[in-house]
Amino acid sequence: MTTRRNISSGSKWEPLLGYSRAVVAGNTVYVSGTVGAAADGSIPDGAYAQTVRALEIIRDALAQAGADLTQVVRTRLFLANMGDFDAVAKAHGEVFGDIRPATTIVEVAKLVDAAFLVEVEALAVI
């Protein structure tokens, strides 16, 4: 196996569930599904604000891995309600409009907490 390095966001859930915010394997950074919780644990109102926050968390994880948003080649967005598509697409487009990674957007039955409206995964190549 190539060199592997785990990236932590300090979330209390990481050791409990046994996962990392991101994993660097070789020249690839895999960022776990990320919801838009604020640093204090509060949840922003609305799908747009939650997507913006999730992308900030992903940006920070990429930075710890030695990467940045321009190196993202894939995102996956999981929406609790496809009716939030426009708001989520706006936030995603503000970050990735010029980068244009491969992207999938799907509606799911539930996220980890009913207050969360979107979860975002990312894959970057350094």
C-alpha cells in the first residue's frame, strides 16, 4: 500500500465511529461525507448555508492534507430534499464553478440528524 495519512478535524465523532475527516493515500485525498455544522456544533439555517459550511470544512481538511479546492476532481452531494437543489447548487457553483469536478447529487431518505439538509464528499488529487 502507498503511504497513508489520516486527517482529523477534531470531531468527537471521529474516534467514536472510527473514521477520519480525510485520508491521504499516495497523491489522493479522500474527504469523508461532511455536514455543515459550525465549530460550536450549531447547525446553520438552510441548505445554502449548510453547503457553504460543509465546503469550508472540506477546504480546511484539504489544506491539512497539503491540497486545495482546485485539486478536487469529484464531489458527491447527498440532499435530504431535492427541493433544496437550487440552494445547494448555488453554493457548490460558487466554489467549483471554474474547477468543475465530476459531481453527483442524490436525494437520500435521511442524514445523520434531521436538521442536516446536505452532506458533501470530495476527492482530490495532489
